[in-house]
Amino acid sequence: MAKNMQPILKRCRTLGISPSVMGIDKSSNRNPNPMRRKQSEYGRQLTEKQKVKFVYGMLEKQFRKYYEIATKMQGAAGDNLLQLLESRLDNVIFRLGLANTRRESRQIVNHGHVLVNGKRLDIPSYRVKVGDVITLTEKTLSSDRMKAIIETNSSRVVPKWLDMDKNTVTGKVIAMPQRDDIDFEVEEHLIVELYSK
């Protein structure tokens, strides 16, 4: 499986996103707004696509597949694309505060630590549905590492389309994500324009 090994802080600075979107509390000492040449329209579209791919930890082939699914759905393709990406299981684990970063949440899912509706699931790209109950295995919950992660992320705001019971460490999907639930700035219409050429 292909793996993105780019340095996170450097890539965040290039794409103009805050490292906190990626779940990282570090900051760079470099100038956050270096003087740059004016970007072409194509350059803006490409940067926007790269930003969304980077945030959700995807490579081009998989991202393109999501775009094709989004165009076949009813409604605006850009909104559909963001909804598909936001409803991935690895992203849901991150948004519930059960992982510090999306990369870590993908690893938690891959290693079989997640139960969806009581069944073990190890597919990070699984799309959650309304009513799905997401928990961790007993062994995982009792580990010191997971206790530390949950403690660290206890103050993280859970989006309104998810419900998190902090006592039982159980998450539930109560609605599908909407455009305003995205936790970073994105101009999805630029991605649609880029792919529709």
C-alpha cells in the first residue's frame, strides 16, 4: 500500500493550513506568510485539491474515485465530495477524539481496534451511516496509550453530526456531515473545476 511520508509541518505551511487541523500542536518558526508570486487559476485549483487530499491522508487514485462517486450523487459535487470524505471511518475516529491525528486513527482502524455496531472493522475507508455505533475493543480501551489519548482529547469539540458518550467511550452517528461541519477552510468548487476540465 502506498504511504504518504511528507513532513507534516512543512506541507501544512506550503498549503496554508494550520497544523491543528492535522491534530498537531507544534508550530514552525518560519514566516507563515512568505512573499509569493501571484498564483494562476490552475495553481489555486491544484493547491486546493492537494490540501484536501493531504488533510484526509489520501493519494490521487482514491481521491479521484471519491470525486467520481460525488458527481453521481444528487446535489452539488463539491459538497458531496466533502461529505464522503468526512464520513470515512478513520476520520470519524479522529473527530470523536479517539486518536490524536488522522494518520493515527487510520492505524487504529487498520489494526482492528474499532467496533462498528459490535463488529470488528479494519477498513479505514468504510463510510459510516446514520445510526452506526462506534466503540473500541475492551483490550484497546484498557491500554495505557488509549487512556492517554482519550484524556488528551477530552476537551476536543465533537461535531454536531456525531454524539460521543465520554463515560462509555462510545460514539454514534446521528446525522450525515454537512458543509459547515468541515473544520478547515476549503473552496471545494475549485476542486470540481479542476476535475471537470
